[in-house]
Amino acid sequence: MTDSKYFTTTKKGEIFELKAELNSDKKEKKKEAVKKVIASMTVGKDVSALFPDVVNCMQTDNLELKKLVYLYLMNYAKSQPDMAIMAVNTFVKDCEDPNPLIRALAVRTMGCIRVDKITEYLCEPLRKCLKDEDPYVRKTAAVCVAKLHDINAQLVEDQGFLDTLKDLISDSNPMVVANAVAALSEIAESHPSSNLLDLNPQSINKLLTALNECTEWGQIFILDCLANYMPKDDREAQSICERVTPRLSHANSAVVLSAVKVLMKFMEMLSKDLDYYGTLLKKLAPPLVTLLSAEPELQYVALRNINLIVQKRPEILKHEMKVFFVKYNDPIYVKLEKLDIMIRLASQANIAQVLAELKEYATEVDVDFVRKAVRAIGRCAIKGEQSAERCVSTLLDLIQTKVNYVVQEAIVVIKDIFRKYPNKYESVIATLCENLDSLDEPEARAAMIWIVGEYAERIDNADELLESFLEGFHDESTQVQLQLLTAIVKLFLKKPTETQELVQQVLSLATQDSDNPDLRDRGYIYWRLLSTDPVAAKEVVLAEKPLISEETDLIEPTLLDELICYIGTLASVYHKPPSAFVEGSRGVVHKSLPPRTGSSESTESPDTAPSGVQAAEQPAVIPTQGDLLGDLLNLDLGPPVSGPPITTSAVQMGAVDLLGGGLDSLIGGSGFAPAPSTTMPTNLGAPLGSGLGDLFDLTGGVGTLSGSYVAPKTVSGMAAMKAKGLEISGTFSRQVGSISMDLVLTNKALQVMSDFAIQFNRNSFGLAPAAPLQVHAPLAPNQSVEISLPLNTVGSVMKMDPLNNLQVAVKNNIDVFYFSTLYPLHILFVEDGKM
């Protein structure tokens, strides 16, 4: 009869009867009773009342009965801590049993009983088991140390168990080594400051020897430990890579990914000129390809990891494009991930093959997948100029199919292609205009309106096309309304005589009939621009647009390097560092790739560097001036330089320029004077009583603040990519006799930023912070905070080149960042005109 009989009982006095059976003299009856107790416990019945009776059954030689009692003990020890002490003597006795299975069972159960009261009694038995002659007992005891450390870390350190664990790394049995490494890694993760895994070439050699002989999970623990090691030179890195490479052919995908992680990390230290480097690249491709023949869930995990690898080193899989072609029976999540990798691997050599495949996908039945495929064609066009023509031709073929959603996606991506390659493919506009009536999605309508507005001079009936959109203006989405407003203003600036009524109509709709603040504000700005200075309006609205980036979806390089260190873990699937999704991860150490020592090349692959970033756009580099840089790097970021208190005078609200000089600077007016009173010209014909004349007549009761000038925030600090996610912009201003540095701090990282401080290096006029940098709450990801930092001129003086150069250090919980900027000299001039 099977064990199911233990789960089917309808007796009323069950607990009482079980109690009697547990105290029976017959061994078989006892065993049956314990099985019934475990069955009741499994289905959720409370059998804690039988604790003393079950514990009495521990005194037995029967291994099966002992396992059942230990199982009960683990479950109820926490709720019955006083009773659990009764079992201590049995543990001590079992740890000296001649049978190694019983010794291991006792030490495993000891680790699972999370009761503070009995931990100190378990130290002696654990110490004996750590030095047991049987490797099975030793490997079980190693894991028990990690469990005990989680309950009482101080006790484990005082008892010297950590040193014993370190000794076990040199054990002759590979499984003991693997468990010791696993236990030490677990403890090190919860205590990042402790240098437990102090690895050296000798211990690494022992780990690599054990790697070949232990179980697959043991191999994963050892490989993860190796990934945290920093080889002293490229020769040692190559030696480790050679011994880890055989793991790539393992049947377990987790072992393969852990081996890939180690190799990807240590490849950073190898010179690209080495023959071995090329060999390693070739060896990495087949195991990654093999992972794609597994079941869909494993494929997805593999693809997410491959996505990171391809961004870091596209050369590994550049010849393996075909394995990423979508199969008809792939789940949608696998299809989309394959599509993403295909785009990343697309190059001049394989673009014809890729486009043929994507064109095929565009005829699939799954609408979402078809949309992604069409967008992928657009991304391929933006990625490589040589292949752009082929991509545009493919998109035109798809538009000819007249399938509604295909046409709409194609128009959206063609808009991006126009942005990337201006004045190159505009001949297709006529084809796009033919499909105007079929557009019903906001994004496609907005894209088409942008194209008509941008190329209005090439489209004869541009005004008619835009007018057709204007008929249902209030029914359109905000995205379309904003685009339509801008397009008609562009059209007016290009063909002013023909479209005067049209622009009046759209400005009136946007400013008076709309309740959307974004639309109203944009309408008012355009109206004011057109009414005061049409030349300035033309410069602003028809300004040359920057080319769009080739790869906007690349992971930021520092984050990519960190994620490469987490290949094979959940972080590599989420594409986020553990600190972004693990609770209580304040102690998580941010991993990074080792610096490249084998060659002078940058650690960033040229394929992953975001394009379109010109060298000129980078923030100014701190000039080398004697020991100036060293002086700045030694900033202690202490309290600010004390100086005379900042005097502030009360200002009446009526004297504040509500627009802050923003619009004045936009239309070429001076920030010192109030905006000129403007009446709407007759050719624009603002409706009487519309309030526009009143709105723009800012002289009535509102003027600029006497004796103050606030410059627009044009001084850039650091690009987000170069400062671990911290982006700083700001300006210098002088108001009511006080100098201030107005900063906007933006957190572009994936973790919270806090503990901000700022310090200036010695400079020509002794500028220094007059107060600490006050960021009152931690700065969450994707949030910005505006801060006004008061300055004084009582700091250390040193002549700079140029004279107004200022070197700044900003500290937060992540790092200290340095940059230099130029401050305008007018902030040093007092209101009476003297310096």
C-alpha cells in the first residue's frame, strides 16, 4: 500500500491517539505514527502539541525514522524554541555517529533550525563535522556555516568557522571545495566589506583543479567565484581562460553561461593582437548557438544574455545571423528578442539576407510582430548609410501592399530615416501622401504631418493636406495636435502669403479652444514669435535639426560592463543591476570589467559607443597646471568656506519677470529690459478681446527684478554617460548683490543617489560655496532637482587659464565626479559698476 493512506483519516481523537502511538514500544508503530504526523503537518494541520513525543523518537538507529523526526523538528522548532533545546543532546550524539549519513543529516538539520537559543550549543558538533574524515559530512558542514552565519554572524566569526571554511578551499575533495566556495560567496555577498574570498594564484589553481571533477552546481559556484577574481596580468588571465574553456561544452546551460561570463570578463585583459584572442572568439560562438536549440524559456534567457554579449563584442556572433532567424512556432517573446539581436548584428555584409527575412516577417499574421519587423527595417536603415537605400526600397514595397498597419508603421520609420539622412530620400514623399487617408493611428498621423511640414516647399498641396487634418483638430490626440501646430507654423514661414488664414486658424484653436496646457503654451510661444520678430521665428522653428542617433536603445557602457559581470543571473535577463530590483541591496558591490592591459585600446568597443557624439560636445577637460589636478583630486569635500552672510532683500511680487527672461532671449530681446509692448499685426488678425495683446504687453505692472540678471541654463557639466548616470547642468547668476550657482541635478542611473556635496578648486577670484549643497531627499532614478548654491569670493586664489575657469568636484553615494566650466565675469560686478 502507498503512503497515501496516511493522508486519509477521519478519526476524531486524532492527536490523542497519535500521542499514544508515538510512545509505543513497537518500532514499526512508532514509525507509522511519525509518518501520520508528517502527513498532517504537510496538509496544514497543527501538530505542534506532539513536539515532545516526536522528539523522543529521535533516539533510534533507523535512518528513515530519524529523517522524518528531523523534518518535523525543522518545521516546528521556530514556534517551539524552548522545546527545541531538548533535541540538542541528540544532535551532539548524532554528530559522532559511526554512519556518515547520520552525521551529515544531523549537521544539515542543525543549520535549518533557525533558533538563537540553541545556536551556541551547535558550535562544537559543527566544528567536529568541518574536520570530519568523510567528505560528504564536510561538504554538508560547509553549507551549515553559511546558514549559521545568517542567524548569528558574530558567533560564527568568534568561533573561527570562517577560517576553517577558507581552509576547506584547499580540500582534496572537489565537492567540499565547491561547497566551501558557495558558503564563502554567500557570506561575502551579505557582508561586502569583509574580504573573505581573498583569492590568490595558488587558491585559483586549486579551484580550477576542482572545477573538472565536481557536480554541475559545484562548477557554477566555482566559476562565479573565478569571475570575481582580478588576474595580475594578461598571462594569468589567458591561463585561466584556457582552463575554463572546456566548460563551454557542458550539457547544463547554467554552467555554459557561467563559463561565458568568466571568459567575457578576462578577455578585457587580453590584447586583440594575440592569436589566442581570435581563437577564444571562435570558441565562444558554438555554445551560445547551441543554447538556442533548447526549450523556449531557456532560449529566452539565452537570448537576453546574447543581447548583452552582442552589444559588448558583436564580432563573436557576426557570422551566426541565421540562427537568429525567427521560426514559425517560436513564442512571441522569443521572436521579439531574436529580432532585436538581428538588428544589432546587421552589417553591410549580411543586410540583403536580413532585409529579405524582415520583409517576410512583415507578411505574418501576428500584427504586433509585423509592426516590430517594419520598425526593424527602419532601424537597419538608420544603423548603416550604405544599406539605407535598400531598406527604403523594402519599405516602399511594403507600403504598396496597402495593408493598413504595415503602411502606418512604414511611415513612422521613414520619418526617422528622413531625420537621419536629410535631402536624400525625399523622392518617396509622393508615395507617402497617396496613403494619407488610410492613417488612423496617432503616431502615424503625427509622423505624416511632420513630413508634410518639414518638406512643405516640395509638396504643392501641402496647405490642403494640413487643412484636411485641421478639420477634426479637437478629436485628434495631443501628439497629433502639437505636430499639426508646428507643421502649419513651418508652412507659414515657408509660404507666408498663401497660408495666413491657416496659421491664424490653428493658433486660435490651440490657444483659445484647447484646454491642454502644452498645446496652449506652444501656441502662445509661436504667436508671440511670429508677432514680434518673424526672422527670429524662422531661425527657431526652421533651425537645422541634429541627426538622430544610430542606436538609441544601446545600454549605457558602464551599465553594460556591469551587466556582463552578471551573465547567467536574473540581472542579465532584466538588463538591470541587482541593486535595481533586489530588496535590501544597499550593500551590493557594483561589479565592473577589469581594465584592458593588453593593448592601448579603450575598453569600450567601437561598436557600442553611441554614435553622433562629437568630441567637441564633451565637457571641458580639467587643464593640467602643475599640481592643480592632484590638488583637486585630494579635495576633502569638507564644510564650505565661511564668508560674509548673504543679504537678501524682500522683493515685491509685482517686480518679478514671470517669464524669467526665457522668451526674451528666445526672440533676441535683452534680459535686462521688459518685453516690448506688441500689438498683433493686421496680417495676423488676432480676434478682438482674445487677450493676446494683453498677454504680450508685459510692461503693465510686471518688469524684471531690479539689479538682477539670470542667464539661461547653458553651462553644461557632465554627460550622463561619463558620470555614472549623474547629469549636471546649470548657470551662474547675480541677484540682489549675491552670486549663486543654479544647478539642475538629474539622475540617469538605475539607483537612488544621495549624500551630495560640492567643492571648488582654487581659482582666479576665490569663488567658493557659501553653504553646503542641500539636496533634501534622495534623488530617485529619472528625477531631477533644482538647487541654488550661494557663492562667495573668500576662497583660495590661484590664477587660472583662462581667467574664468572653475574646476568643480561633486560627490554622492556612488562616486566623486570632476568637471570644469567657465563662469561669466559679470557675476563679479556689483550693481554700482565696480568690480
